[in-house]
Amino acid sequence: EKNLFFLVRNQQGDVTWAFPVTVDKTPHRMTFSTGEKLNAAWAVDAIATPFVQGRLRKESISVTIDTVCAHCDQPINIKMDSDMNYKVVQENADPLIFHPQIDWGSFSEANIISQFWRKSVFFWSEEHAKEHLSKTEQVNGLYLTLDQAVYSIPISQGALFALN
């Protein structure tokens, strides 16, 4: 397990993160249509969760993502199903997801959760992302709209299920 990026254990040996969900506290809380409540380590993991869990469970599920804008702490709520249909609850929100670039060659953290959940975040809008970027140190990565994330997740994660 040492070099696997999809499974993280705590110091006691308990699994705390199994892609894409974690029991560790993050700003990306999720409630499943089946009743479970978990967190996503990264903002992108929150968007991937319904797709991945639906395929793993071989059933349609939905997830409500409760998170906040990294710029202003305004709540953002997104309802998403395993077919990647989504609805942003707040009418005037147009969320962006920031996905940091990972330099695996210099990675030295205990696990990927501690390093990246603070950097893989949601923004209320493009304007909030630009304001936040102008006030913080530059971090390399991508800003994705929800439509871009919804398009790319099945492509990138679909390979995990191609042989099942």
C-alpha cells in the first residue's frame, strides 16, 4: 500500500480515505441518497463521488455536496447523481473547482489528503476565484467549471471500471 494513492491509513492503521471518500474532516461534506455521510478529500473528489460510487455499487445513487467558497466562505450546495446530472442549489452561484497540480517528484506529505484538501477547493464564481488568486500565493493547477468536471470525470475515472 505504500505507493498507492487511492488508499490512506491513519497512524493506528485504520483506512481513513478510499478514493474518492474520506472520514477525515474536510470542507467538502457529502450526504448520499442511501444515508451515508462522508467527506471528499478534494473538491474534484466530491464531483467524482456519485459516478465512482454508482459504478462500485452497480446502482444509481445521488449525493448532496455541501461545501463553501474558498474566497468568501459562502455555502455552496450541489446535488449530483451517478449519471453526472447536477443542480446547484443556490440560484446565483456558478461554481468553479480548483484542482492543484501535483508534483509527485517532490511530494513529501504523510498523505495526499493533508496536502491537497486545502488547495482543491470550490469557488462561488469565476470572479471569486480571480479575487482569491490575486490575494494568495500562486498555486499551479486548473480551474474547472462544473460542466468541464462533469465531462472529464467519466473519461478519467471510467478506466477504473473498464475491466469490471
